[in-house]
Amino acid sequence: MPVAQPFLASPIKRIIAAAIDLAITFIALVLLMAAFSGLSGEAIFCVVVALQIAFLWHWNGGSPGRVACAIRVVSALPGGELGLMQIVARSSLRLALVYATGWFAARVIKDNEDLIVSIALLPVILDLLLVSMLPWRQSIADFLFKTVVVNMPTPEPHRAPAGPMYSESDAEFGS
């Protein structure tokens, strides 16, 4: 698979993009919490997932972080365009796994919050390992919902032709 490697986004680009998106999401949550006191964990989950869905849908596989890093999510299925189901499922899976493992850890482990947080972050650590080690650089969500994260091509400036696009001997131009 050496042919696909230049097109796949590097783990570093994906981490930087995720950090930018996480910062934006955090700011949005702080503003929402200031406006509406007492947001439940489920409401926060829904807001975060809705924001990720909006990013992927509006920017056609991008987000502020992905656009800044010149990467985007595309479908691995024929056609390459993300479907609505892929967007919704991909956006919610990682957060759902973190929420579920954290919930489970909190039920099993009562008095050690550091351990609970560590266990809740296991899906994120697994994703980082998969993206770094697999040849297709796919996370759990990418693998399950048939998506890949690719580098966006650099925009090429429009270039006018250096000379006329016709010859004076062309019958079309009167000679």
C-alpha cells in the first residue's frame, strides 16, 4: 500500500486538528453552561456530537481543525462522499465509547477519580495507537463506518495560457 500513504493524513495532523476542534468545542460548552446553568451529562454529550456533525456536514468532511491542518474525512466506499449515516455514526462513536467506559468505571471503582478518568480515556488511547500503527491510519470509527482521513490537495492558482490557444492557420479563424 505504498501508493496510498501520501494521501492519508498523518497522525500528527489528526492530533493537531482534534486539539483545535476540542478547544472550539470547549469554548462552546463554556458559553452554553454560562447561558444555561445545570446542563446534564447527556445534554453536554448531545451538544458535542451535534457540533461535530455540523462541522462534518457543513465543511464536507472538514472541521475548523481539519481545515487548518488541510485534511478531511472521506468515505472509503465508492464515490468518496460522506453519507449522513457515516457522519452521525462517526461523530458519536468516540464520545459514546468514552462516556460508556467512564460510566462503567465509575460503577466499578468508587473512590479513585484518577483511575476512572484513565479508564474512560482508553478508547482515545486505542484510537491514537490504531491511527499511528495501521497502514490505512484508521481509528475505530473510521474502520467501523468505512471512512479515511486524507490530505487535501493544495489549491493551484489559475494559470492563463502562455500564448494564444489557436493558430493563425486554423480554418476557424479565417486563414
